[in-house]
Amino acid sequence: RNCLGRSRGGFTTKIHVIADFKGRPLHVTLTPGNRHDMAAADELLAHAQGRAFLGDTGYDSDALARKIRRRGMKVVICCNPKRKRNRRFLDRLLYQQRYRVECLFHDLKRFRAVANRYDKTARNYLATVESACAWRWLN
């Protein structure tokens, strides 16, 4: 599948990660940069484990929240600021732990091949990202 999306800056790819509580990657997937985050939500949820699902505002959806609850997990996704109705309560203490995922992305972007996306195919780029994730597990 093609994971290149065109944006103002050129071709881009989004990296979506399921991480454990220590910020170590468990599952990685790619989508084109011009696609919405929800395009990868079902795949991420299929690989999610634990008692809570912490997500970015891009994953704010009532349908995804129902799927998360059906799996017996707590929904910890910040509501979109434009949402007027059905605003969820946000467990701020748990949401603060999302910084570990941001630190994971920082570590991944320290790999120049990941940050600049030298690879032309999604398969090769995913292999590069997974190599960086393996390094993260070792350190």
C-alpha cells in the first residue's frame, strides 16, 4: 500500500504507535501524511493492551470511544476543542503519562533516516522505523 501523502511541504508519512506504559513501542503502522489519524485507529486498537487507551486529540471519536470501552479499557483521549456536545471527562493524571509516547517519537526522530524518510517505499520505511523501535527497546 502507498503511504506517501502530499502536503505543502512535499511527500509525508505519519507514524502511528502503540506503546506500553514505559514508552516502549509495541506496534507501529504508517499512513499517508494527508490522511486523518482515525484511518489507523482500528488497527491500533486491535493491538492495544492494558486498562487504558491514551490518545491524541486526532483520535477523538465517539465510535472509537465505544470500541475502546467494549474492550474493557478506559478512554483517555482529549476532546477536540471544537466539540460542543458529548464532551468526555478527561483523567488528567493518566493523560499526563502521554509524555512518554512523545519522548518515544523524539527518540525515533533522532534517527535521520526516520526523520527525513529517505526510503521510497512504505515497506522499507516501515523497516527503518521498526529498526529504530528495536534500538529504543535495547536502550
